[in-house]
Amino acid sequence: MKTVLFYFAAMLAIISSCKEKEVIIDACSNGFLDPGETGIDCGGNCAPCIPYEPSAIYLECNGVPMSMPIKTLIYDTAWLLTAANDSLSFQFNLGNSGTIGNFDLPALGSFATKNGIFYLNSNNGVYAISAHNFTTKKMSGFFQANFYRTGFSDTLKVRNGQFEFIEY
């Protein structure tokens, strides 16, 4: 009888030691939209959701509407906004302040290329900064300008230019 009790106690000890420990998974980091959350792992009882702000640059060049998939904004003594697609590229000098308002586009630092041909001169250029968030490091606004080559009659007329939530 002692042997049976010993084996029973040993089996009980083995079974109880194999019991899985309960793993607690934080609902705010499980990768699922749980009840009460307004986004995956955010909102409700979790940290607030960060709004998605897609960055984009749209413009018309010589009357043709287009978006510019390649875009950057940097500050190097002036705010320089660059935009490009497969045949066009532009750089707009947005001045050195980054403040909200309407301004004349500085000719120095503003230029364009079309199919590898440089349009280094600009005139009739204006821009507006409509939003500048120094916390998220994003800027939005509008622009237009004429780019031309000295000694040639062709001009790139950029109209209805708009940049949204460009991160720097």
C-alpha cells in the first residue's frame, strides 16, 4: 500500500509541475483590434491613436495635372522642398523662416529639370505655408512658379501646387 501511495504522490507531483503557467497578454500590444479600441492597439483603454497623415505633392505643369511620388523637405539655411517623378523634378526655396503665411518664391535655390534639361531660372513664383508642426516635423502649403532657360522660349509653368504633411 505504501508503494501505491508513493507512486500516486509521485504522479500527482509530476502532473502538477507540468501545468502551464497562464500568460497574460497585454490587449494594447497584441496586434488585434480588441473591444473598446478605436484602432489596432490604440484608443479606448490604450494610448491614443496617432492620426495617419499621408504626405503628397500635387501640381499642374503646363496644364497637365500630376502627383510627385518622390518628395523631400530639408532645412539647410533655407527650407528646400523637392519633388520628382519619372521625367520632372523641382526644387522650391521656401525661405528660411518656416512661418505660416504667403511669400514670394526666392529665385535663388528654385529650379526645375525636365527630361534632363535644366530650367535654372524662375519668376512669378509664390508660396504659402499653411501648416507647420514642429512636434511632428511636418509642413503643408501651396506654390506656383514659372521656370525657364535663358535664350530659349520654352517655360515650365507650375500651377496649383500643393504639398501636404511633408516630413523633414
